[in-house]
Amino acid sequence: MSKDVAAVILAGGAGKRIGGAKPLRRLGGERLIDRAVRQARGWSDAVAVAVREAAQVQPVDAGLVHDEPGVAGPLAALIAGLRFARTEGRSLLLTIPADTPFLPADLLERLLEAIGDHGCALAASGGQLHPVCGLWRTELLEKVPDYLSSGRRSLKGFAELAGHVAVEWQGGPSDPFLNINTAADLVRAERRSTS
């Protein structure tokens, strides 16, 4: 656990493909949001959940931050998270999504090792970048207005602007960045969690 790092769980998506309320879905008898909070607490003592509205995750055993108004997608949660980390006096923000239940235990450790002079370190597996699983410098808040004024809203695009480094994990059937988007994904994750 690093005292320089705050952690924010991204939970503000609509979850339409799974019928809504995705963070409240259960895996192994535990809600996805509760599992994510437990994981985040292993990496930081300053943990919050980024949401559009509190009902998406309530009740939850963590503070809430609200997605940046007028910004769509995970970038809205990143902005809220960076503000939270700065308020907590942390220089780094770890972001994880609520719908990725098998995150590697060494996530923070490896991202910390890799960030160096980069603006952010992002997880990757099987050659695919996972910008929602990243370690971001809070000083990146200064880059947000220019990025928004450019009309861009992609988290990957913001990472490119920040100067990112990718940290690769093994992909395949046991990919730790498997995320749950549909009921079928949840069934597969349930099988994986009991095997």
C-alpha cells in the first residue's frame, strides 16, 4: 500500500447490455462493487467510487465522487478521481472498474514500477490496452481543460496526451482484465470463480 496513491472505482456506466445496475450484480455471492472496494482497499487507504448518481452503488462502504458533469464515459470518472486524489493529498490515482473482478494482486506494484517519468501507466493484456486500469499523476488535472476544448473525450486519447506507458499481463482464458458486460459474461465469471 502506497501513501502517495488514492484509488477510485469507476462505476458510473449505464450497464445497458446487462440490463442496468451492473455494480450491484453478484459474483460468488458478493456484489461486484463490494468486491472492487475490497480490492481497492488492498492498494490504498483513500478509496472512493465514481458514479453518475448514488443509487448506482448504494449502499456501499466507501465515499462517492460524482462524474464530471457534461463529460461522457470513463473520462468523467477519471476527472472526478483526480480531484479526489488531490483533495486527499495524493500525487497518484489508481483507477479500476467495478466490472473487472479478477484484477491481479500485483496491479499497483507493477504500475508503480513502470510509471517513471510518464504521466500514467496503463494495464494491458493480450496486446490490448485497458485505460480504465491505470495509475495517473494528479498533475494531469491541468491538462483536462485543453483536452476537453479539443472536443476529444476518449480515455485512451487522454492517456496519449499524458504520455503513457503500457504494462503487459498475460491474456487468454485467465486474463485478469476480463470485464463483465453481459449476463453471459457474468455466467462465465461465475464458472471461473468456482473453478
